[in-house]
Amino acid sequence: MKTKTYPFQKIFLIFMVSLGVSILLNSCSDKEDQYEAKAPADGVLLINPSTNSIVLSKPNKNQPAISFSWEKPNYGINTPMSFTLELDAVNGDFSDPEIEVTENTQITLTHGKLNAMVLSKDLIPGVAAQIKVRLKTALNYGALPSYSKVEIITVTPYEDLYFPLPLSNELYLQGNAVPSNWGYPVPNAQKLTKIPNQAVFTITTQLIGNRNFAFISSNSGWGNPAYVALATNQPVTGGPFTENGSNTTPPWIGSPMLSPPLTGIYTITIDFVTGNYTVIAQ
């Protein structure tokens, strides 16, 4: 026999079902709120440098120089994180830092790696100077970044050149792409300027198109060595250079650089750290 349902019973049943659905939805919402990711506060996480002062050494370039370690920060959820160690000059603002990325909770920099990083921030070889280091933590795709406490480290870098600087500490452009046209003495207008505290020389001048030039260390002769392109087919925008002279091994290697096809004003730069030169139209 079927049980008869009265109107007030239907209303009560509908009310109970609605109440149950509401409780279930609120419960789900509470769980979602409970597991919502939130970036940790900046300046709290410690990166625990293994030293606060270090003298870097070229013979030890492949050996560990400094290590950093940290606790995994709490974002409120269990999710993969990326860690980026950021290094800047002590008066920098981390807008263009040197970086090293890891997914671990520790990182070690070798003498060579740290030396390259601090030289890029214009530290002077053989002179102790301060840098600052912090850790950036983020979730996937760089979401919710958070930054550690900044650490100040004193570092003495070493000079690490691809080629030794010329003994004269001077360089001149020579060739038929410039007014001297392989003649001597080379005019002072063809002398490159050395950038202070860097192993970089530069000049902005006119080059005649589709001709040759080289870097020489004396205005009265070829010099030993001079510096030319490593290969004959290098791009006119630059590439690796090599020492050229009777004392190189083998002697007289490489060939003069080829100037761009259009005569014009160019900035020519030669970098003894990277072993490359560049030619950029102005």
C-alpha cells in the first residue's frame, strides 16, 4: 500500500534536500579556500651562505666557492616550486641580476662561476668588494614570487681573460677600411678607448665598406701580437678573434676582419674576456 504524502511533508523534504546541498557546497568551498596558494612574506626565508667573504682563485675555478641552502617555503599547498638565486652589485636593485636556477633547496657556485658573475657586475679583479644575493621562489610559470632575506657577501675576483691584454694596454685600428690604409704611424683618431676596470676596448668611427681591418697594439708597427679574425668567413658583425704574430702558436694565424658592405659609422668593440669582437652600425 502506498504512503500518502501531504503538502507540508513535501515542503519539509524539499527544505532538507536544499539544506544538504547547501552544506555540501559550503564544505567544498571551505576546502578550496583552505588549499588556496598564498605567497610567503618577503625577507623571511634564509639562504644560509656557507661564507660571507671569499677570495676567488683561478687554479680552483672548478672547485666549490660558496653554497646556499634554504627550507622549502610554505605556499599553503603541495606544488612544484622553482628557485632562482639572484646576484647583484651591492648598490644594485636586482632589476638585471646574474641568476642561477634550481629546483633543489641548495645551490653551489664554483670559483669560476662566481667569478664570471661578479665580473659582469663590474667588480675589479684583485680588489675585495661587496655583492648582494637573494633567492626568488615561485610556483609554475613564475606565479606568486617571493623573495628571501638579502645576504651581503664580500668577494675578491680574479682576472680571467680569453687572451692576455696587450702589454702596451693600447689598441689601434689598422687596415684599408680606415684612413691609415696599412700605413704608419697610425693616427690617434684610430685609437680605441679602454673601458675602465674592464678588459674591453671600443671605438666609434667610419669604416669603408668591404675592406679589411685589424687591431694592433702599437701605432708604429704591427705589434707582437696583433689581433685578427679567427676565420676568413666570419660575419661582418663580428665573431671570435685570435692573437696574430711570430710568437703565437701557430704563428701568424687568422686573417684581418672584413668590414660591412656599406661605408658608414660603426662601433667596434673587442672583449678580452669573451674572446669576441663586434661591429655595430650607428
